[in-house]
Amino acid sequence: MTDNASYSRRISFDDVSKFYGDVLGVNRVTLSIPPGITSLVGPNGSGKTTLMNLMTGLIRPTRGSVRVFGISSSDPERFFREVGYCTQFDTFPRGMTGYQFVYSFLRLYGCTALEADELTWRSIERVNLVEAAHRKIAAYSKGMRQRIKLAQATCHGPSVLVLDEPLNGLDPLVRAETIALFKVLAEDGMHVILSSHVLHEVDAISDQVIMLSNGYVVAEGQIRSVRSEIREHPMQIVVRCRKPAEVAAKLFEQEQVVEARVHGDGRGLLVKTRDADSFYRLLNKIALNGVGIEAVAPADDDANSVYEYLIGSEETAR
Amino acid sequence: MAIYKRGYRTYSGPLTRERWRFLVLTRYAWRTIFQSRLLTAFFVFSFFYPLGALLAIYLNGNATILSLLHQSSELLVVGNKFFSVFIAVQGTFAFFIAAFIGPGLVAPDLANGALPLYLGRPFSRADYVLGKMMVLFGLLSFVTWLPGLLLFAAQAGVAGHGWIWDNLWLARAIFLGSLIWILILSLLALALSAWVKWKVAAAALMLGIFFLGAGFGQAINLILRTKQGTLTDIGNLMRVVWHDLFRIERHAFDFPPTEAWIMLILICCGCLALLAKKLRPHEVVR
Amino acid sequence: MTPVIELEGLAVRFGSRDILKGLTCALSGRSIGLLGPNGAGKSTLINTLLGFCKPARGTARVLGFDIRHNLREIRTALGYMPENDAFVSNMTAVSFVRLMGELSGLPPDAALERAHESLFYVGLGEARYRKLGTYSLGMKQLAKLAQAIVHGPQLLILDEPTNGLDPPARLRMLRLVREMRDQQNMRVVLCSHLLRDVEDSCDEVLILKDGQVVHYANLEQERSTNRRFVEMEAYGNENAFESALAALGCHCAAAGGGRFRMVLSDGIEISDIYRVAAEQDVQLRRLNFRRDSLEDIFLRAMNGSLAPQVDTGVEASNGHL
């Protein structure tokens, strides 16, 4: 993804800072986001929404520049054609139907009545709301409201779709449908940028993750590759097997293994190692000695662990 | 070294009596109410008139002072007129106190969705309304019937034997008149704040209902050439009821007290209905 | 032992709409997850157990108390954490929790003592003298939890307790739920859209749909493993690995990103897979027998009754063990 052709299809932040008076929004952010699903994670108040507002041109950076496909956010006429924004606020103009909501946005946008009508139906169809299009939004369920916002954000055919907490409050079925829709959009070459607090979900659906803390980007990329770069914490791997003590004994001969602890039930062990690659290679050999391996899994390369290592865990009393 | 591990535990101690639990709300509200200096000042200010009245009664019954002032007879007659003026003045103070405090009692709970927290406990809606009403009841009592009865007692002491037995109905009128007024004020304040869920708006609405209601009533009277228009004027309704209680002659332009009584009862019922509708632990889905 | 919650043909109507259509079941788990899509009747069920909605037909018992006759007893024994924001803005956390304790019947001094303990327990110790109006969303959630446990209830009903929490706050909330279940011996009913949360903290689930019980399950028993179906994640020369596995005679499907699923045919063991891995110099970073996640159970329950089209987008979010 580093060749020049695809480089122009990127969202780029060049040393961007945003201050609201004395309040820090984000600071010294330099990013280059390729197409696909990108997730923003971080504690409340870490600058996720500020980053999204910058990305959609709703606010201008105090310093640096934000460009979508090379178009600067200080060129709103062209910039806004490329981005669609779905905010976290669950509020709508009073008394509107779903159709009117999307249609009026398109008219404001400068479409003719005919164009607007066609585009409205197209985007409403995409989010599967055709039957409910002429019902009042006030009578929609949470999932439907979330989808009509999505229709509004995508109706003018943007290449960048920015969604603030789009999955919040959705039930498991609607969640799955919405995620599937994001995937379709991403496969069509769109940038889908979303924020979420549910890390295991984020880990599973996104092509890359951007982690924010206190207004700074602390990590970006795929969770797994981010994990291997955190060297101060040895990798933890759980092995479930019939003879954990035997495995542990073999592992202790290795220098890179920091710790091997047999589980209380005698059916598995937790290994901490500095060099996961050679551990896995070694495991290939140990497995042949009849130790009865049943399951192997890294214990801390998921989003939650990376989050904990990079941002910290007990921040509740902020 | 001894180690004491303490943390959260389940509770197995005694529980308080359910019947009086509504007073918990009252206690907590009183604790916060006097944090407002404006209210405290106003509350103190509302005792000036009763103090003045007490002084007047004292002077009135003191022969030495009367002779010093070269007055042969009494300065004023302490009777039904005296007490009905007293209650009208103190009633006005009570009204402003109720308009000031009342909306702050319920509106914040509704705006922040606290009702499920109250009602999810062994604590009913009636307990809730009762607890909140007791806040106003206590405060307004200090402004109305408590000083009223004090003045009555003072006058009884000054006037000597007989007066108290001849005028016992006055004490009843002071007490009953105040009670009705307090009931109306607190129900209105709670119902309005439950309705608009915003205490500033509720206070404004409360003032509006009294002042605009009065103006509206006069307008109807003028246009339709009737006297029933002032039925919309709660202050006037109350005045008629007070005059009835204090056996003061009816003005020609007043409507009969029975109508005023009925109207006041209707207002109370309306407030209770509004409270019953608005004070729910959950929103009914469309 | 009396069941925590017993439903007997419980039906609830709003106007002309049937919200709950005759639920019958007995829940006796220590922590019960209440699941279902929006509009399935979860909130109504909770509201009915609390006595906020009246049953049209049937009845329910909570800890053995009937909701038609013993509401006071139920509400005394129960702690409730509502879904929506619920607090009193101009009160400090301590006086708020104390007030709630007194309303549950604690004497004032006991309520004060326990208000402090509860706030420390949920992790708001440092912030307990601050006004609730100044709290962040996560702190308000914790304050709601503190008021729900101040009177030491036997049963705790939590409605979407992790909604809007950031990851550490969410993990903390789930840890508290487990702790209260295990150490304080409280029964917990947890209602959530995040299946993972329920999976992490509940041992039983009740799944509702359209006002009916579609599934009731003990999670331990349900999550049966299929010992012939293996999932793994390989790192290294994946293509060579795949073809070598196929040479063993196993049906093997690549799921992208180095992930494979295969059915072990007779005579083939896990150690054979490792031999292939060693030969091809491939690292097996993840390997397990397939077991049903709560998501699988949930989707099966949803499809069982009506079968709407469910997108397979869920599959990818099944990445965890």
C-alpha cells in the first residue's frame, strides 16, 4: 500500500494540532490513512471526536493541515464532496420522515429535485429502509435511526465516511447487519472511519486501529503488529494440554521464556516469552512428544491488552 | 500484626419504619434549601410583619402606654379583620416562597431520570409526593398559621378572660385558611414542575398562573359582564374563601364562596391527576 | 432453593399492544444474562419485576415473592441500576447514595457508613464528595451501581451497565459484577446488547424475542466443544501449509489472514497438524476446538423461531476463543 498511485487516495494529517482556547483537542497528529475500515479508540476525552471533526472539515486545525485525497479542508467546496459524517448525536429535526431527512440534506447540498430524489432512494435502499422511508423518524427504533443517519451521510456519494460511535446501543442483530454494511462499503474502496469503545469488536472488523490518549496518537496499525512492538511486556500465551508440567519443563530450558505457570486445574499453562516466534517454533517440536495439546492462544495480543499497555487501565476516577 | 480486611458487605441490620420513611426526602430537602441566601433572607423578612403585629397587640393591651399616648380607648380592634389582613399578607409571602422552592423539588429529579431510583425501592409514588409536600408544608407553616396562632394566643393573654372562648372560631379560621392555602400552593408547585421538568420555567409558570390568571379573570368579567370570570384567579378564590372563614361581609362583586370552594377542590384534583400522570418510573412506549 | 426469578404465563400489555406474551420459566443461576433484540421486551420484563408495569395475565415471583402481592418485599431485597442517566445533579455522591440507602430503609448512620463503603467499592472513593452533576459518563454509571448496592440487596438488576463506558471502565464494571456474584453472594440479572459482556459475567442466559422466551440456557453446558472441528491461525508459509494439510486427507478451509478451519478425519490428531507445521516451518499462533460462542447461541435462537436473514458479517467478530 505504499506505491504512489494509492498514496493519493489517502487521508493525511500533517502535524495537526487543535486547541480550543486552553483546552487541548489533539496535538501533533501525523497520519496517513489508507482505504478500508479504520477504528479510533481511546478513553472519553482523548480527542476522538476532535479528530473526526477535523477529518470532516467541521473545524479547522490550529496548526498543520488536513487533506483528503490531497484536498485541504480549507477548500470546503471540494472537501465536502468527499466526506460524509455521521455524528454520535441521536437527534433529528422534528416531525421529519426518513425520506425527507435525506432528501432535504441533498437539496441543501445543491442537487436538483430529480437528482436528490434518485440519490435519496439509492441510499435508503442501501441501508434497507425502503419500507420505512415515509414514516416519521420519531417512530423509528434506535437501529433504524442509526441507519437513516448512515443513509444521510452516504447519500451524496462520499469516498470518506466518518462515523462517531455508530454501533452504540444497537442490538446484536442490527450490529451484525451494520458491520456487514461497513465491510461492503470498505470493499468498494471507501474509507470507513469509526470510533468505538468495544475493543474486541473493533479488533475483529477493522483493517487498522488508531489509538488516542490525552490528545496524542499513541499507536496505529493492526493490533497484532502493534502488540509485537510493545517490548517492555513479554508476550503471554496460553497452552491447554494434558501434560502441562512436561511442557513447562522443556520451556524453562529456553532463555527467551520469562515465566511458565501451570494452571490450577493441571490442564494448561501460561507462558510469558520475549520471543514469540521462536516459542511457536519450539512448540511445534514439543507437540510431537505426546503432551496432548488441545488449544493454543495468545493471551494478550487482543485490543484490550494493547489498550491497557499503551493507555493504562484504571482511569475511571478521572 | 493483625490484618483487618474491610470492604463492601451485605447488610443485615435493622430497617426503619416504612410509614414514616417519606420524611427522609423532607429532611434531605431542608438541608439544601437554606443554602440559598436569597431564600433565607426572604424567609427572615417574612417574620417582620408578624413581629410588628405582635408589638401592636402588646401596645394595644397595655394601659400605661395607651395613657402615655393620650388614647382613651384601644388603638385597634383585634378581631376577624385584623387576622384576615394578617393571613392575606403572610399568604403572599408563602406564595413567593412556594414559587421559589417548589419547582426545585421535583423538576431536577424528572430531568435527570431519578424517579426509577426512588420508586425501585420500597417507596411509593404517594410517599414521594408526600415527602416533597412536607418540605413546603413545614416551611410555609412557619410563615402562616404558626405565627397566626401565636398572635391569637398573645391577644388572648392581653385581652383577658372570656376573649378566647368568644373568639375560638378565629383560631380555627387561621389554621384552616392557612392549611388550604399551603395545600394549593404546594400541589400547584409540584404539579407544574413535574409538567415542565425545568425549574426556572416552572417557577415562571407558577407566577404566571397567579398574575395572568388575575388579569384574565378581570378581562372576562369586563367583556362578559359577569363576576364568574375571577374564578380563574386563584388569589381571588382564596380571598373569598378566607373572607368566608373569617365571616367578613361579602363584596357585591364577589361570587358565592361555595363556588370558590368547589373551584379550589377542582384545582387540587387537577394537580393530583397531573402528578399521577407525570411521576412515572418509566416512559410508556408509543 | 427458591429460584431467583419465576415467570408463570406473564403477559403485559400497553394499550392494545402485547409486549410480553405469556412468559414461563424459572431462573436459578447466580448471574443471569437477559438478551434479545430491541423491542423484544427486556426492559418491560425488568419493569414488571420491579412493579413499574402491571401484568395483564399470569404472574412472576422474585426470590419467592409474588409481584402482585409482595412488591415491597421484592423492592427491599433488590438493587436496580437503570439504563438511562439517573442521578440528582446538585447532590454529592455520598449524600446521594446515602439518601438512596435511607429510602431503602437503612437508619441514617448505617446509610452513611454504607454509602462510603459502596462508593469505595465501585471505585469512586476519591470523587465521592463531588457533585454528581460534574461527573463524567463512566463515573455516573459507577454512582448508579453504588446506589444499587448500598442497602446490600440479594438481587441486583443491571440494565446495560457498560453502555458508553471506555474500555478500562467497562472491564472494571464487568469485574465488579463477577465479584459481587462470587464474593458477596448476590444474584445478578444483567441486560446488555454486548454479547461479550454477558458471556464474561453470566452463567445463564434468557433470550427473548417478540415478547416470548425463545431460549433459556446454561452457558457452561451450551458451550459444548466439537472435538473434530479445529480452528487455527498460522503464520509463515500459509499456502504450503494448507496444501500439506490437504495432503493429509483433511477437509480444510482458509478463512483469510492465516486463519484455517478444518475437520479432523479419523486417525488424524492435533499432533499431526503440528508435524506438518514443523515441516513447513509454520507457527501455529492460535489453535482450538470449535466451541459455540454466545453469539452462535444467540443467532440460533433468533433463527429458530422466525429465520430472518442474518448477515454473516457476524462471523468475523467471532475472532476470540
